[in-house]
Amino acid sequence: MMHEGKAGWKKRAFDELRKLSITVIYIWVLLIVFALHREIILRNYHIDYSTKFGFAFINAVILAKFMWLGEILHAGKKAAGKVLLHSMLWNAALFALILMVCHLLEEQLVKVWHGNSFAASFSQALADPMDIFGTMLLMFVVLIPFFLAKGLIEILGKDEIKRLLLKARTEG
């Protein structure tokens, strides 16, 4: 009996680690694409900006950890049992807000680390509401496919999703 509990705990831990890893990879790829896009735009203005993929990975781990924490705290459960479209949009909006707050806190801490006062760095962070809105909107849009996939896995199951994605279609 005790052995079954231990095996169940290990399986749950492995499942959580797998889900966290998938989230990290998804966010990491997005951050790399955003960094490359930023580098291309800045290069057009002759501004040197080298893409740092390691920093994108660290950010992805931090952001995925906050998303994981939000899920553990049932942040998106208000939409549970709703139509997939509503659930997907609600979760994308909620987690975009959570990630935006984390992003703003991160910027605060970096500015404080570099010697700015907390009050000054806070006012700088809020100085451009369009930047905040644009970043949050971008996060919302890129989280939609993520939560669509999660919803489809919940509805159809992992095996059916694997079958749909990996099995060749036959001509009918």
C-alpha cells in the first residue's frame, strides 16, 4: 500500500515537471523569436543589440514558474467547465496579466539593482502605458494557442491529440 502512494507521488511529480518543461520550451521559443525580431529592428537603426538566448531561457523558466504557480493556485479555474473558446480566452487574458505583473516587477528589480530608487524605477515602468498595453496584448495573443492546446488535451485526451498530430491521414 505504501509503495503505491510513493509511485503515485513520483508519477504526479514527473507529470508536473513534464508540463512545466513544455511551458518553459513554449515561452523560450517565443522569447527567442521576440529577441530576434528586436535585434532585426534595432539593426535597421544601426543600434547594436545582440540576442541573448541564455537570458531568454532564464526568463522562460521564471515566467513558466509563475504560470505553474498560477495553475496550482487555480487562477484559471473560473473558466473551468465553460465553452473552450471562453476558457481559452479567459486563461490567456488572466495569465497575460500575471506575466505582465511579473515582467514589470522584474524590470523594477533590475533598475533597483543598478542603483535607481524603487520609486523612480516604478514611475519609469509606468511612464509608457502603450508599452505596457502592447506587451500585455502580445502576451495575450501568444498564450491563446497554448491554452487552446491545453483545453483540447483536457477534452480529447493526450492519446487522441497524439493520434491526430502524428498519424498520417488516409485519402478518403
